Amino acid sequence: MPVCKKCESDVSKVYDCEHTDDQEYCKECYTELHYYLTEKE
């Protein structure tokens, strides 16, 4: 089972992109990160 690099939880699906530096994030952390990025601009 994959583990989120940010919260270190076991998750069923992970997401990564250039914003996470190709680290695997769970959906919650990934959504939070993208929300933060879009709000910041």
C-alpha cells in the first residue's frame, strides 16, 4: 500500500506532479497543496 510523503498515512491511491517534486501525496494532502497554490496567486 502506498504511503503519503506528507502525512505518512497508508492510502489506497497516491498523486504526484511537479508541485510535489514527484513525491507521492494522498488525495487530501494533494488537494490541500493545490488549493494553497491557487489561492496564493
